[in-house]
Amino acid sequence: MKAALIGLMQSGKSTILSAISGRAMSQAGVAVIEEAIVPVPDERLDFLTDMYKPKKTTRGTIDCLDVPGFNFQDEHGRAAARRLVNKIRTVDLLVWVIRAFDDASVPAYRNRVDPLRDLEEFKTELLLADLELVTTRIERLESQIKKPTKTQAQDKAELELQKKLQDAIESEKPIRSVISSDAELDIIKSLGFLTLKPFVVVLNVGEGNLDTEYDLKGTIGDARVIKLCAKLEHELSLLDAESRSEFMKDLGITESAVSKFVNSCYSELGYISFLTSGADEVRAWPIHAGTTAVDAAGKIHSDIKRGFIRAETTAFEDLKKYGSEKDVKAAGRIRLEGKDYIVQDGDIINFRFNV
């Protein structure tokens, strides 16, 4: 899973990524996209590690790109933004970071702190970036269909769809709002349209505004919104676990920034995790919700998928309740599932296979 943190200048992207990844604050130049791996917190994995004492524990991860802040105030900034945009079209998820904090030491974009106006500007610029791509694609297709080729019928179908997308963008509608079928999605998904991608909004607020309500629905509809104070979360991330827990309690923070971030990304992309456990390794395997047992086996190794026999499955909550594999088995809570079984979040699976 790959996510790109994007936003206007001075929105706090790098501070947020440092807080959730443990990576040191970036000192790189403004034109550099940096990468950080965010480990997925999972108490179930911690429980299994305590139980099995494995040689290693492997968590799920989110590969995060820290994209330099966009500046749309002049042509130089717009040109730089276009170059950056073209480098993130292959990510799975966009994380829009929006500034909602006042800090005299951090100059505000356009000399204002106005999350709604920033959201509107940001949304408009993403639409324009997609319009540029659509326009280029239409010009190419109109040229191609004049020649008799093997792909002429497909090119005509795509041209019709691209014109539909162009109309939507010119009406200030994101591309995701007008895609009506999997067939249409298959035609354009490789192009990396920004307004087709799932996204999460991170509202970076001041420490005194953690309880403030922000009405953003008029701009982003029902998109997921994470509200946090990047500066505070970064300071908390530097503390040891016990001190961090105490400070969070004192501040009334019930969920860490990394937990909010990961849960929102997983939910938006429709991800769950199944688990494998044993003396060698305890591991979380991220998969899409709705994945069958045989395809989940393929996540581990193609040979396991090819020689799949059964998935010996235990719900994590059952293992936690009964306390051991032996007691779970005695209670009749271990199931043998076939290829078409839909894996559930928290399933602990031992795949039986033969190759």
C-alpha cells in the first residue's frame, strides 16, 4: 500500500509523517519527495508475540511519500507542482494535509489560516491537473482513430469516456463521481487520475483546537477527516511509551496519530489483515476485504496457493478468550475452510497445502 501526503506549503506534512513513522524531520530541499515506512500498530500482533515468543514479528506497513508543499501563487510554483503531481499518479491513496493552526513562527500560505479556502483551492488544482491529462489524452485519441488499427474500436470507446470526464471536470466534479462501471474504470485506471483516487483529509489543528468542530462537508462531502495537532503528536512520538501514555491521558487524547492515520487509510482502501503465528514468526498480512482463502494463501507464497488444500482458521478473539491453541481446539473453535472462504479481519490462518 502506497500513500502520498500532499498539501499546500507549511501545512505540516513532514511533521505528521515524522510523528507517525519515527523518521527524523526532513532537512531535504523543497523539490525532493521523501519516503518513509509507517508500521501498522496492531494489538493482536502484540498478543500473539507475547504468546509465541517468535524469532521475529512482522507488521503490516504503509509506504508513505512526503511530497513537498504545493505553491500555486505564481507560475513557477504551478510548474513545480505539476512536476510533483506526475510523480504521484501511481500511489493507491492521497492524504490531503490541510492547515488549521496559527503559529507566528510558521508563515501561513497566502498569509491566511483558512482551511475551507485552502481545501477549495487544493481541490480545484487537482481537478486542473486531471483536466490537463484528459485534454492530452483526447488529442492523442482523436488523432489515433483517424487511422484503421486493431485498437480503433477501443480507442473510440475511450475517447467517448474521456470527453465525459472532461465535462465532469469542467463542471468542477471529481472523476470518481462520474465513473459508473468497472468497465469504465478498467479503461482509465492506469492513467493515474488524482480525483479518481481514494483520499483522506488530515486537518492539522492547534493544540487548543483539538475539540473544535470544522464543517468541511460542503467541500469534501463525506470524505474521512483525521483531526490532529502535528506539533503535539511529534513531541509525543519522542517520548517513551509510558510517558507518552500518561501525557495522552492528561491531554484527553484517546488515540495516537499513527493509529488514526493507519485506520483511516485501511478503511478508505478496504483493507483488513489476517494473521499467521508460530515460533519462527508472527505476522500480519494486509489484504483487501472480500479476499478468498486461496488468494490470501497466494499473498504468502504462490506455491501455497497452487497446492491449497484447506485453511485452518481461528478467530483472534477466540484465541484471546480461550488462551491457547489447545483450549481453542478443545472448544471446537478451529475451522477448516475451503478455497472460497472469505477471509475475515483478525483470522489466524494455517494453510494446508501440497505441491
